[in-house]
Amino acid sequence: MKELFNDYVQSLETYIMFRIKQRTAELTPMLTEKGRAPISLSMGAPVDPPPQFAIDKLIEILQNNKNIHTYSNPKGEKYLIDEIIKRMKRVYNVELKNNEVHSLIGSKEGIANFIRELINPTTNIKEKDIVLVPDPGYASYAQMVMVSGGLAYPMPLTPENNYMPDFEDVLKQLEKDGFDPKKIKAVAFNYPNNPMGAVCTKEYMQKAVDFCIKHHFILMGDAAYIDLNLPGTDKIPSILECKNAMDIAIEFYSFSKSYAMTGWRMGWACGNKELVEMLGKIKSSLDTGIFKGLQIAGASILNSEEGDKFIEESNKKYQIKQDILLDGFKKMGWDIDKLGKPKATFYLWLPVPPRFKSSEEFTNYVLETSGVVFVPGSAFGKNGEMWFRISATATEPEIKEAVERLIQDGLRF
């Protein structure tokens, strides 16, 4: 029956994280037997529970509010939208109206549906609508574009360009490769970046806005990690703080990373009125919104002292875990002083030792030898090859054990 599915879905690979999870499960009996039961440093998902404040609020709602079990408004109930507007003003000094905000069942869902609306599907590669995506970048961007029938064209993020590619250079290369710049619909913009934890300057954000205005492209800001600035670093700005950003930008936010609410599936999009309303059109046909109980609990955390404290404490924990990893890899021969410490997210992005032929060969070796699960950089694009990603979301004891294992098992750069 597989042949009945469309060409785009048939060419789609299973998401990298689930492939890694399956491979780890296959090796678990062997690894456990030799004292190397898997320690996952792969998934970009917090392991700590959400703020107790939000949990208590949800319990209270479930016990006392009998009117929350009906369909909700896909746009988001007023109490959630109001708190989002309040947060954007309080944290970023961005003024929003009701019609410039829309709730999401997680930011991933919102980005995927928005991309689906942009692409006119075709199998002719030269006729495909194009979305510029970071490379290395979140693996789902390219899949979202591909399954919609479009072309994801890479913007190279490299140490040489300080992970901030020149947009006009990307446009020139696209033309050299035989593609029509007029087919570009949008630019996917993700800082702090997954997988590298790279940040950009406010000036670079403004360049992105100006570039999209000049060429009449949409700027899609993925702000999933915007709250994860590590201690001692500056607050990460919103794209919507930039001059004229509201003319061409839509920004996607998530509760998942900020509040460890990955399973709650909550987020929002905000920005240009027309873009938000177009997103609302497709969502009104495809879903019926977030469960009202979750919306009330989520709204209660956005501007609370408890929520802000949770983010602050979480970032301190990520800093401690990353320092443990960095110290360990330094002992194993990685030039951590030259590579530098990340300023945001819970990710580490490190080079593969040169004796390995690929990032996948290296991560397979580490898994099979030490039971430690990393993600090969090739999963995030061509420019990710010979790098690997570590997610410092496991518990501190697990991270310490992972480092000890790697050292004991003789891993060296």
C-alpha cells in the first residue's frame, strides 16, 4: 500500500532522533551486559519536570473547572493570547495586537503548517518554491519543505562566517546553482541555533530583516531556544525588536525548552498580521486548538515570578552540565579553549576526531564502545559533517558517568 502515498512522503526519512532511539534500543541488551547501559545525550528535550507552579495550576483546573473539556479556539483562548501579548511587551518591548498572535500545538507544528501554505508542490526541481534554511540547522526544516513539495536551499553556517552567513552571497550561489531567486518564499532564521547553540548579534538580525524586505521574502524566526541564554550572557532579542520587522516577519515560540513542557505541546506564533492570519486559516481546518486546561496553566506561567525563576535556574543547571562535558573533552584532547564555550542552549557542537571518516562512524563507535548517545553532525546538513552534537539535558550524575566512561574507554581527539 506504500505506493499509494505521494512522492514527497515516500522520499521522506524517519526523523533522525527516532532512528537513533531505535538503534540504541537494539544495542541496549549488549551494552547493559558489558556495564555500558545507554546514556542518551542526543535528544534536545529537558528531563527535569515543568515548574511545580504550572503543574499545581493544571491539577486545580482539572479538579475544579468543569467547563474546560469542550473544543477550544485554534487561535488560542483570550486568557492565553492576553498573557502572550503581555510577555512580548514585558520581555522584548514588542507591542502586539490580538490579530498578530496565534497559539500553536508546539512551534514545530506551526512552522510545518506555515511552510505547507507557502509551497506550490511540483516534482520539477527547477520549478520548486524555495525556503532558505540554515546548514547546519534543525533537521526538520528540510523535511518540512520537502514533504510540502518545495526545495530547502542551504545557508552555510561555518566557523569562518561566525555562524552568520552573508545573505546576498547565499543568493548569488543559489543563482550559480541554476535556481531562480524569484522562487524563494521565505528564510528560516534560528538563533540560538540548533544544533550548535550559536547566537547572532542584533545587527545581524536587522540585516536579515532588511534582506527580506529588499527581496520580498518572509522571515520565519524560530525562537524555541530564546530563553536559554547561559549565565553571564546578554538576553537574546526577538526578531520583532528590529526596525520594520513587522512588515515581513513571523516568529515561532515554544513552552517546550523554556519550561520543560515538551509533552504539553504548546507554543505561539506572532508578528505580521497577514502572516499570522494566513497561518490561522490552515490551522482552523486542521486542528481545534490546545486543551483549555493546558492553556490556562500555560497562561499562568508566562508572566509569573515562578516561571522566570524556573528559566533562570534551568540555565544555571545547563551551564554546570556543559562545564562538566567541556572539562571532560578537554582532558580527552579537544581544543576547548579554541572552540569556545556556548552562550546559549543546552547543546555542545564539537569536531569529530580526524581518524574517523564521518560523523556517523564516530557516533556509532561511541555508542557501541561506551553506550553514550550523540547525534552525528551530518543529520543537520552538509556543513555538519565531521561534527557532532551533544545535548546536556541528562541528569548531572549521568553526564558525569558518560564523561568517565569515555575517558576509561580511551576516547581521544
